[in-house]
Amino acid sequence: MIAFATGSEPDTTPEQRLERLVDLPPSSKLVFKVLEEDAPLTQRQIRERALLPARTARDALTKLKDEGLVEERLYVPDARKRLYAPLSVAEPDEVEMAG
């Protein structure tokens, strides 16, 4: 996974981000998983990899951004596009062991 090295990660723990991710709809979880595998990606690349309609992918990305689970950056080759990358979340096993 490629992360954006900007230090702009919200003041939340990976465990808190995992809790927010669990509450999101399946399409958002799928988009997050795709980003974990291949980030950074443009919206079109996410749609193609997740096999989602444009509107569903857009909605899923909006939910992920609103919850502070992905970062959005300018796509240098085409300034109209954006790149997306996930923020780290705790693995479900780590949360169970810590609790």
C-alpha cells in the first residue's frame, strides 16, 4: 500500500477508524479494500477494480472522506482528477485482542 506522506492523518487511532469503517455500507468497505490493495487510485481506477457504477463509487468515496478514512490528493497528470489512498486502520484481530 502506498500512503501519502503528508502528516495530515487525523487525530484518530487506527482502532477508531476501524470502528467507523465497520458502520459504513458494503460499497464503502469494498472501495476501502480496493484502495488498501492498490492505492493511490483515481476514481475511474477504483470503479474499474471494484466493478461499481460511477455513482456508487462516488458515494462510497464521499462517505469514506467524510469519516476521515481516505486521503484525497491532486492527480498531477490531469488536475481535474484526484488520487485516493486509505488511512491505516487496525486489523479486526488487533482490536479484539486489545479489548
